[in-house]
Amino acid sequence: MSEKEIINKVAQSPLITFNLEDYLPSRTAELDLCTLVEGGLLREEAFRNTLKAHDFSPYENAVVRLYLSEDLILPAWAPILLSSRLTDLGIASIWAPNSETFWSQYFREVLGKLDYSTFADKPIILKGCGDKRIPRDAYVQAIQHLKPIAKKVSYGEACSAVPLK
């Protein structure tokens, strides 16, 4: 009986995998604005002094989710001022009340900045069912960018993909 060589047709395929996991940040952190407000009352001068004195080193090289854990009434400028301080330190931040909103906003921003020209006229597989941090909205955003330029777009794994285009 002759032995036939097993050929990996998926590896030889011209399919390009678009994996949203490749765009996850290397590190994330959370910063509760309540921890920066003393006594539940926010005053501009005191808040500015708190921001100047605060040690932001734990947030370096991270994308930071800004949120409120308590029901405080904040002036509109407070999270903006905090984000401005983080920006001065080279730290990216996103205002999001929960983790799902954070990831949705994160991917919306990242996917909006990508150069999709490398996917033009090529068969693409949008890899799914991976990291639980990737929200459904990220897949919705990805297909909106990929479909107009790709030759073909499918979702899933190469062995069992669902055609989208």
C-alpha cells in the first residue's frame, strides 16, 4: 500500500485571515474617577491638584478605561481633563461605563485607523469565536471595512467558514 502525502490545502490557500485578536492592546487598565474625587464633591482647583500629584505610572503602556463606580454628578470637563492629563503622559484612554462598551469603542477606533489596502481583491476569512473580550460590534465594524475591498469575505475558520460576500 502506497503512502500518500497529506496536503494541507488550507495552508496553500490564498486566504488571508483577519484576526481581531491581533489588534488587542498589550495591556489595559481601569481608572475610576471616584478615586480622584474627595468627599464626593468635585472642585476644579482641587481636581487639577489631584491630577498633578497622582501617580499615573501604573497606567503606562496601557489603554485605560475611565469610568465612575458611584453615582457622582460630574461636570463634563472632569473626564476630559483627566484624559488630557493621560494624553500628556502618552497614555490612551476611553470613557466607558462598562467593559463591553470599552471594547466596542476600542475596536471602533482601532479598525477605523487601519490600512485595508493589503486586503484589496483578496479572499479574507474573518476569524471568529476567539477571545471573549472581542465584542460582536467589532465583527460588524470589520465587515464594513473589509467587504467593499475584498474579493471574498467569510466568517469562522477556513475548514467551516460562513460566506459573507
